[in-house]
Amino acid sequence: MNVSVGTLLFIAWAAVVAISDCRSRRISNSIVVAGLAAAFGCAFLQCGPFGVSLTRAAIGTVIGLVALLPFFALGVMGAADVKVFAVLGAWCGMHALLGLWMAASFAAGVHALWLLITTRTRLAGLVRHHGATFELAGKTSTPYAACLTVAASAWLALQGLPGGLR
């Protein structure tokens, strides 16, 4: 299997995002900017893993940003999640965003359910419990940006299979 520089850049960026999000629930702007620069560089040089043109990268970025911005405005999503989704729009194009969002949301739902099951969450009013009830290893939220990048990485892997999704 022949792996392009663009594919390696995407995988490295996605891994850094996922690790940062899982460890600290924070993704620095430098990681976001590096991903955006790499995505546009690959689109310009036509070496991106998803075959996205420069125009489609720009459209994907805007659509990704605008699509999740209302969730940030409502306070149910972090700014980094929105920015990572915009960068995924640059890497993958707007046509992939709905599927990535659905896969990541499913994974986040499974994670949240797992947290509920594995922590001492109690039904409201039945049992008094001191301290955080929706927490695992000190983390009280789902690493949604990690879910997004894992979904995109899985899509990339599926495309590389014989008879893949291209």
C-alpha cells in the first residue's frame, strides 16, 4: 500500500487532536491552525488523502464552522470541537461532514452512556451523592473532537480497503 505525505499528515494531526482531547479536553489553537494549514497545503498540491480541491477545502471549512457554531453558542459544545470540525471540512470536504458528524455523535453517545454506567450516577432525588456524578478519571465531558477525528480516520481507512468507499 502506497501512503502519501498528505495521508501521513492527516493521520498525525488527527492523532494529536485525539490525544490532546482525551488527556486534557483541550486542543490548542496551534494544533487547529497546523491542521488547517496542512489541509490547505495538501489541497493546493493535490496530495490530500481525501482528494479535496482547494475550492472544496474552503467550502468544507466554512460549512464545518457554520454547522456546529450554534451548538457552541448554546453552550453544549466547546470551541475546539467547532474548530476541529471546520478543519475536517478542509481535509475531507463538505460532502463528508454529515457522515462524520453522525458517526462522532454516535461514538460520543456511547461514551456518555459508558460514563453513566461506570460512575456512581444516581437518579435525581433518590440518593444524595457528594461530588461529581458524571466523571471518569477526573474528566467530566466527552472528548468530542477525538470522536470526530477517529471517525474521519476510520473513513480514511475504509477508503483504502480494496473496493473501498471511493
